[in-house]
Amino acid sequence: MQVELRDALEFLFPDSQVATTPCRDMVLDVPRGGIASACVLINDVPMGARVRCAAVGESAAQWFRLRDVSVERNTGPVGFCETEESGENPYAIHRAPFRVFDAMQPLDGAMVADAHTLALRVHLSTALDAPVGERLVTLRVEVGNETHELWLHINTWPVAIPPVGGDSLPYTNWFNVQAIATRHGLIPWSEEHWAMLARYAALMVHGRQNMFLVPLSTVFSLRDGRPVIDAARLRRYVEVFTNAGMHFIEGGHFGGRATGKWACPNFSVGLTKALATSPEGNTDIHAIASQLIAEIDANGWHDRWVQHIADEPVAESAADYRIFTGMVRKYMPGLPIIDATQSEALVGAVDIWCPIEQEFQRNQTHFDAVRTVGDRVFIYTCCYPGGPWLNRLLDMELLRPALFGWGTAHFHLDGFLHWGLNQYQADQDPFELNNLDWGKGNHLPAGDTHIVYPGADGPWSSVRLEAQREGFEDYELLHQLQLHDAQAAVEVIRPVFHAFDDYTKDLAVFRAARRALLTATSVLSVT
């Protein structure tokens, strides 16, 4: 049997092999409030063997078994999945079909081996007042009658990671409330469902998410064709996510494309299906908006609330979107409007732009210009982009989601959005099916629909969520450095990131840059 340590930012596969000279010692740099993490790869495990793991003397250590998931098709060179027309994506890290270790099953006690290759992960949380300096942690892995020891040299730095909240980088993953109920066999809005929502919220905050979406369909129903708010549900919903540590509230989309077609020029109200800019639509918008703003004002949410109008408006629908936005602003004055937006035809209609990353880079002059008049700019990813671009898909280097934090700092962006926390489709087992047919010959790339998994007792994290968490922790330190010494921040970022399609893939280079970041920000924290 062979055992070794692997970097937590390296994807592992069921066919991964321990090196000829196994890695048994690893140095980890961690700020106060951060998490030191590493993976353990084990080959030639006897089937049925009893497996136990421990971090000696570390009572708070968390262990996970990494579960492998299916990738049926590779991401395309532009987006979606490879096709005959698109050709092969040369940037995929493994040729499909394959399986990759992504889901993190919490371990509590021993497990029984059911595969010849196992991948484990350990988390060692560092307190905000932890002593500065190096400590040696012994990892003990017992498989049957064999015992193996590995060593982590954990360097704790003086600088601290700021807590998640209103002052941290705005970050949202849209989540499916209904899926949280159905995947765990719960009655929607039962006490058990509310408790499960709280578990999901806690995992989101662990991943540094501080924004939460309130889809209007979760808090409104139709009575005699009129939208009526469930104020009690809305208040409890906000309370659950606020108690978990989230700050920003995203009012759900008022509507969408009237015909569902991408270039449709008109929008309809989601709850009633009336054309948004018709007299009937105006009545419906007023009904929804007036009830929402009453709750926002009554509960003191005004400074926390941002409002969606319709997802991904384009040039063909810009005129209707402008009117739609103005109608909502009339009844909900003073709230920032946020949407996945990139068309220059939308200037003046949106306060928080959210272009997909390659559109941001392609039109950076435009986005720099809207910032000069007070607009903010997020980025988002989804089924695009593929190829060399940063994304958090299952056939890309695990370093890519970590580098979102560095890219966000480099471009001085204001936030990040993704549609898929747990957006499993009705017939999708996320462990076994990850390239869903999205229609018109398009298949969603693996991992696009989700970044958490439905475990037996609650949500499981993924190595991709943890990688993005690490990157957004780095963002907070980079932002501190930018405020105090902009040139030093440039020097730290330069070896790692130049653009969303131009960055290092060398983990040694990344770890060295992160050490330089910790060095620079630690000087700030003690001066």
C-alpha cells in the first residue's frame, strides 16, 4: 500500500498514482482565521479494509473522504461541451469520460474501503488569535493492519482573514430552495426544511458567500390572479441567512423573456406572465414592488437589498429592459439594480453590471467608463467560458477557481456571481450525471449546475468550493495590500495572474506568490 500527501489545489482521480518517492512532509502557509488543508492519496487499498485517520493532538481537525463523480463530456473550447463542430478543447485536464474526486463526504470515525484508491482531505482551522509561527502536525492513517504517518509543517502568519459579511467581497451562488427539500426528502417549508436551509446557509458562508437570492416565487403566491406576499416567510427566510452570516439580499427577478427565446425583444412578469411593459404588467409590477418595499422598509433592509429585473438582457431587448427597470424603480426607489448584463445599450438602466468574464475583458474600456459614473461591476461564469478561461468546472485545473480571487483583485472588480450552487435538474444525480442536455445541441459542462452535493444529512462541500473560498480569502488580503501599497500588490499578483485567460498553472508559483502576499500583509498587520 502506498500513501502520500497532495496539495489541496490539485484534482485527484481514481487512477491517480502515488509518486515513486512519496511526499510525506508538506509545508502549509495559513493566515489567522484561515484553514490549513491537504489531501492524502492512498493506492492499493485492500477491499473491505478498515480505514481510520487522525491529526494527532488536533481535536478540531475535520476529515473528509473525497467521492468521485462522473464527467461524461469535456467542456468545449468556447463553452458548453465539445461537439464535432467545436473540435477538441486542448485545455481540458483529462479526456472524458472519466471520474474525478470532487464531493467531500464528512468522516466521523472509521470507514470501510470500497475502492483500491482512496482520497482523503483534512482541514485544520486556525483561530483568529492563534500563535504565530510553525507547528508540526502528525497525520496518522491506519488501513487494516498498516499505519502510515505524514507530517504537516503549518506556518501561521500574523495577518487575519476578515469575516464574511457586509464588508467582504460580494459573492453569490444562486440556490434552488425546492431542490433542498426534494433532495433530502423534506416537505417544503416544514421545520425540517427550514433547518436544512440553515445548514446550506452555513456551508455557503463557509465558502465566503455573503449574498442570498430571494426568488419571488418563494415568497409570493397568486390569489385571484393577484400577487400576494407571504411576509412571515420572507422575514424568516432573511433571518435564516442573516443568522448564518450573510449580509446582502438579492431580490429575485421580476421577469424574463416573454417567449423564452434569447433575442426576444420583450419581457413578461414572472409571476403572472403579463407583458412587463403593458398596462397589465404595470399593475402586477406595482403589486409586487409595493409589497416588497413595505417589508424592506419595515425591517430595515434598505441598505442590504439589491434588486434583479430580468436575467441576461441583450441588445435586442435593451429598450424593453430600460422601461421595465424604470417601472420597478418607480415603485422601489433607491434600490440598486443588478443583473447579468454586458450590452452597452443598457447604460443608465443598471447600477451593478455583471458581465461574463470574457465579455468584461473584451469590453473593459466600456466597464471602466461606467465605473466613472458610479456603477459597480461584478463578473459571472456559467456554461461559458471554456477553453483557457477561468471557470470552476470538473475538467479544469483546480487552481482556476482559486484564481478568481486574484483576478477580482487585479481588475478591482466589485463581486462575483454564479447561477449554480445546487441547481440539479429533476432527473440528475450529480454524482453520476454532469453533462445535461440543455437543448439545441448544447450540453452543460460538468459541474456547472452545482458546487455542493446532497449528502445524507445535509450538503457536502466540494474541492471546487474550497478552492474558490481560498481564492476569495486571498482577495481580502490583496485588497488590504492594494489600499496600503498598490505597487506591492501589483508585484505580488504579477507572477500569478495577468488576465482571465492568462495565468499560472504551476502550483509552486502560486504557493510562492501566496507566501509573498502573507509576508506583505503581515507587515501591515503589525505596523
